[in-house]
Amino acid sequence: MNVKMIVIDLDDTLLRTNKTISERSLATLKLCREHGIKVLYATGRGDSAKDLAPSELFDGTVYMNGATAYIGDTLIYSRLIPIKNVRDLLNAADNAGIKIAAQYGGMDYANFNVTAQWPWILNYEISEFNTLDIDAEKLYAVIEKPQDTELIKKYLQNGLYLRVGRDGLAMVMHEEAVKSNAVAAIAAHCGIEQSDIVAFGDDTNDIDLLEYCGIGVAMGNALDEVKAAADYVCDTNDNDGVAKWLEENVL
């Protein structure tokens, strides 16, 4: 396989269930880079990803499902949401008692205690959505009942999309903020063809990436629809699935 770029989702893909990266995975990715292969991660996370994945191991990073993409500290791709386009949505969700937040610049502007929900997220502000003045990288909401999703859909404007992950977390994004677009921008910057990219993922927000790249690999623990979209299925995230596949098929 003529692989020149590897793109890996983090949660439930490169990261084990305990949110760590195995020594085997670290060693395998380091060896890939020594062979001249670019290594990226593409995650739905924002700045919290930096605490989980060592920056020296990756040539590029995609955050917020593709809202932003970087090579090192250089911004390569950006698709943000003007707050005026989601203010009604934020207020309607708040009035309905839905836990919701807008993310920008490493800060979560929320109507609930984010750290109590996820202890590893420390940067948040309880915000008044009527006066919030940012361009959001992403909105997210904690879905506790089907009506929550329906309310968000009701207030979703053109140019945005809604995706609900396996963990019940709903994400509202710019329509062009998808992992495949962000990876395509990095690949073009590096002069790498689409056919020379392999991607790994497990959840619905990885499907467009697996379908875009020359080779799409679903984790053994991936959702069935993700496996259906992939060219290969590897072992699970807790059994070094990414490392094993790369060792057998690339290295």
C-alpha cells in the first residue's frame, strides 16, 4: 500500500477506553513517521485533545469534527458558525432545560456545569446566550430524551448540520465543517493524493472521512454503519487495532 498519510480519530479509536494511548500504538506511529508518512488525528474534541495526544507525534490536527485544522500551529482550514445563526437555537434549548454549549478558542460557553459533566473539561463559563458574541467552532448538547433532538432540529438553520453520536452528545456544525474537508485541506497543503491516505474511525462522525480517504478502516468496536462504510475492519481500540493494522498492512 502506498500510504503517505494516516488520519486517526481519537476517542474509541486511538484512545483506549481509559483515554490513554498504548505504548505499542505510540511506537507504531513513531515508526510510520520515521518512514516519511504524515500522521494526523481528527477528533470531535477541541483543546482537550491536546492533553490526550502528544503533539510531537502528529504532523497535523483536525478539531471539532473539521471546524478547524492545523499543521503545527498554522491554521489550514476553518469553518465557524456566526452566533447570530444559532442564538435562537441556544435560547430555545436553554428554555427547554437542555444542557447546551458553544465552543470557541478552548472555552465552552454553557448553561450548565461542564466540569461536573466531564471532569477533564475545565475551561467553561456559564453564559447568557442573548449577549454571547463569538463565532462558534461547534455547538453541543446533552441529549436526554428524543424531544431534545427534535427541538434542536426545529431551530437548525440552513448551512448547519446536526449529528448525534453514540454517547448521546448532539453536535451542531457548519455544513462544511466535516473531517473529510479538513483532511483534504491538509493533504492538499502537503501535496498528498486522496488515494494515498488511510483513515481510522468508530462513530458516525467518522463515516465521511472513511469514505473520502483512499483506505477507510473501521475499528472492531465501531458502529455497524461505520463498518459498512469502511474498506477494512481492524481489532478494537482496547486491543491495539490501529497499531496492528498499520504493522500488517503498511509497515
